[in-house]
Amino acid sequence: MNARELVDHAVELLLAKDMRAFAGLWAEDGVLEFPFAQPGYPQRVVGRAAVEEYMRGYPDILDMREVTEKTVHQSVDPEVVIVEFEAAGFVVATGRPYRLRYVAVIAVRDGRIRSYRDYWSPLAAAEIMGGSDELNDAFSGGAR
């Protein structure tokens, strides 16, 4: 599976709320990074098992219903793509609408994600979740 196909499959798995299969797209030592993470939020998740643990409760936090926009840019490296997308759904705890834009730089080798750098806005996410503490608790284990 090339990088573009892997991105399409990853989006399908997220919408299906199949976090185990989503994490299964990572290489055994693949890395999920959040360069703009706020203090208290995980900045790096290293390894497929850790990605699976991090994503395990995602559907209990955010009910992603659709990806309203998605553009995949092929870099000069055939194993690296830049993805711009917007996800929409609901915050499970509050029922508030959820709509957030993301940019991800994804490196793939041998059909597995080696590196996924997720450039999202912690300020926008905190507003959606009801505050910085709620965001950090939800995604760093406090709410699990």
C-alpha cells in the first residue's frame, strides 16, 4: 500500500471507529508526534502498541462522523505525503459539535506508518472540548 492509499484507508478506519486497525497501520516502532501540543498533552507516542493505547478511547471522546475536506499532497519523497483535512462530528461528553482542521506529514515505508506528525491547533481543540484541562485529561489518560 502506498502512502496515498494508506491515508485513504486510515480515514476509513477512523470513521468506522476501528482504533485497533488504525493503530495496526503503524510500523512496530512508528511514531505519532504532536509538534504543537500544549503543556500536559503527550508530544510523542512511540510504537504501534503505544499508538493503540493512545487511540483506544478516541471514539468515547470524539464521535467523528465525516471528513468534510481532504487534500493529499505528494512530496518529492514517494514515501511522504502531506494531508490537509477537516473532521466533523460531536464531543461525546457534551454533545457539542466538533469540527477541526488538521495538517499531517506522514512517512510510510513497506506499507506501514513510520512517522505521523499531526499539526493541529490545541487552542481550537481545547475550545471544542470545554477547556485545556478537559482536552489534556481526555487524551492523556485522565478521563480513561
